[in-house]
Amino acid sequence: MSGDEHLDDRRVVASLERLPPTRRALLIALKRQGSASADELATELGITVSAVRQHLAALGDAGLVTHDEVRAGPGRPRHAHRCTPAAVELFPRAYGELTTELLAYVEDEDPEMLGRMFERRRRRRVQRAATRMAGLDLAGQVRVLATVLDEDGYMAEAIEDADGGFRIVEHNCAILNVALRYGVACGTELEFIREVLPGAAVDRVQHLLAGSHVCAYAIRPR
């Protein structure tokens, strides 16, 4: 297959929905885990290692998956597969390049207005989430909040820790383009979670912009 044909493959695969189900599931698993071996992916999806390798090869040809060689003792190195930037772009984005461009115009005209816009967005999200979380205990609030974030494109999940606390893990940043340029966007995200969980102490323990493959928040009852 020529280089031009590979480029055509990448143009055709414009969204996750256009991928065959197993390849879509592989990309989602890699997005959640950051990286994984063929054996780990086979266990995750409940299919054979041979089938996983075939699908990974096809995704690699389409420019959606790459791998690193990881040595852990004697023997052949293990392949740690991960999504390429092209694959990451297939996942939901709530804001794109146009939004970032428009925000830049607002910042040029009135920097204080930019801050007010992010604050207004935070307040609207707080009101929407608080309505759905009303009357629930902390465990219920965390589960509903994870659902709200998932609906907003963050691929979020709630995890209950053995010590009675919780974590919310966001496997996708729905505002990545904006957050890369405006740190205030990440700040309002943390403030949002803290405000809708007034009965808990909330700390960000993993941050995509700091090099992690997810954003994660530790939640402890006060």
C-alpha cells in the first residue's frame, strides 16, 4: 500500500462511529488505559490475542495506533500500544479550533470578559449538575457527577476506593484545545467539581496537561 493510500485511509476514518466495532473498542480501551499490550487488550475485550494483533495492525496502517517497546527483564521486549494524535482527535471535543480562535479575539478586546465567560459557564454547569444531584448521599452525587461529565464528552467514570473515598477519572478532555491555551479553563473545572460536592474535599491527582493520560480527582468526605 502506498503512502497516498495510507493518507486516504486516515481521511476516511473521520470518527469513531465509522470504525468496525472491535477496532472502535480497541481504541476506547487504549484511550482509557493510556497504553496496553495485546494480551491485556485481549483480556479486556474478551477476544483472542491473534485477533487483537490483526486489528492493531489495521489501526496502525490507518495511522491510529502506534507502539513502544518495553523491556522488563530477559526475553523479547513487550509492545505497549497507544493511540496516536490522529486517534485522539476522533474522540469527543466540546470545543474546537474555532472556539479557541474566538476566545482569542475576546481576550484581545477585553481580557476581563474572558474570565467572566469561563465563570458564567462554570455557574451554569453547577446549576445543571446540582439539580440532578439534589437529595443524594455523597456516593450517589459522585455517580451522577460522573454521568454528567461523561455526557459532556469527558469519558468519565466514578471509582469507589477501599478507604471510603472516591475518584472521578476523565479519560478524555472535552475542552483540550481551549485548556491548552487558557489555564483558567482547567481551574474552573476543578472549582466546578468542588462546588457541586460541598460535603467533600476534592483534589486533582492526575492532570492531562501535566503529562498524565487522564485527569483524575480524589474525593474524600469531610
